[in-house]
Amino acid sequence: MTSTLAPPARSTRAGGAGQTRLPGGTALLGVLGFATFLALIEAVPRVGLVSPDYLPPASRIGVALADLVGESTFWTALGDTVRGWFLGLVIAVALGIVVGFVIGTVPVLREATASTIEFLRPIPSVALIPLAVLVFGTDLRSVLLLVVYAAFWQVLVQVLYGVQDVDPVAQETARTFGLGRLARVRHVTWPTALPYVLTGVRLAAAVALILAITAELVIGAPGLGNEIGAAQSGGAVARMYALIVVTGLLGVAVNVLARRLERWLLAWHPSVRREVTA
């Protein structure tokens, strides 16, 4: 597995065969595409292709979304979801980095734990829902158990690949200059592994949000997922879709923040420099 940093954009020189990008063209296409999607959601139930009882028009969903903004229960649910997501992500990232560096820098541990990691990593976190409910009930701890388990593997695997990607020549050079183990980790291993670490954090952030909402929906823990389930069981279809829209916007915000953090912390990295200056 390699880093998923975006490759640098190709520049178009005079007389070249490349295509010239119009400023703002990508953003305009994105806005047009989203507007088309909203128009379809508005038209499909109104022309009778789908019953409005199952898919309300976009205008009704928008009204329900505006009503949510004025409800204190909505903001409480949003805060519960963000809290479960954030706490679970922080725990998973801390554990993933520490465990990943310990295992990755000790060859014996890396060989001894490889099969165990490959066995535990593919287990779906939702399969742990009965265990979470049995041990912790329906409170925040159940959400944290699922979020941490799912996000931890995203970080751990990336850290392991990042540690393995360290140049052996750089390691030997550091030893030659008398750098100890901790100094080599700080000055050699960490800069090489950091792009992998941040990729793992970005992936873990998305996975953590998915598991937080899933846990709330299935277990009944407080949060947006629980509100979606309550709206569905109560027949408030437009409210249900409005809450789903909120979860989508929350996911977009998480992805944007993770990418900005990645670019900020990797401002020194050649790939980010080429991307910014292209």
C-alpha cells in the first residue's frame, strides 16, 4: 500500500499537447452537477416516478433541514456524534502511531505480529456491536469501542508501510554519525513515515464517522444516527432525509479538514510543493 497523496498537476507549455484548464472550471462543473442532482430529486417524486412517501422533493427536505437548525435536540445530537467521532479518532490515531512504530522498528515484532494483524484487521467493526452492547450498554463507550477498532487499523497499516519505506542507507548513515534509536526515529523514520501517517489519519477520520453514526443508528446511542432511526420509525421521512444530508455535510467537512491538515503538515514534502506551485 502506498501513499495516496495526489500527484502534481501537469503544466501546459506553449506549443505543448496538454489541455489548458479554465480557472474555476472544475468548481463550476461541480456546482452544475450538484444543481442537476437537486433538480432530479425535486422532479422524480413530483412526476410520480417515486412516491413522495419514500422520497420527498428536495424542497421539502430543505424545509425540514431549516427546521432542524432551530431545534436544540438537533444540536445536542450533532454534538454527541462529533464527540464520539473525535474521541474515538484521537484514541485510534494515538494507538496506531505508537503500536505501528514499535512493531515497525523491531523486525522480530513485525514478523511475529504479521499474521495476527492480517487476521484481526478484516473483521468488520459492526460484528462487535453485540459485544459492545453486552459490555457497555448503549452509551458513549459502545460507540468508542466500534470507532476505535475500525479506525485503529487504518492508521496502523499505514504506519507500518511508512516505517518499512525508510531508506536503509539513511538509517546506516544515521548510525554512522552516532544517532541513537530515538534520534533515528525522530530524524529519519518519522519524516519518511509522516505522509503515510497522515494518509492513515484521513482514512481513519472517514471510517470513524461512519462507525459513529452506524453505532448510534443500530445501538441507539445518542447522536445523529439515533435521530435518523427515530425519524424513520416515526414516519417523519423529510426529517430523516434532512438528517442524512447533515451526515453527508459532516463527512465532507471531515474530509476537507483532513486534507488541509495533510497539506499543512506536509508543506515541506516535494509532492505537496509541486501540487501547490503547479
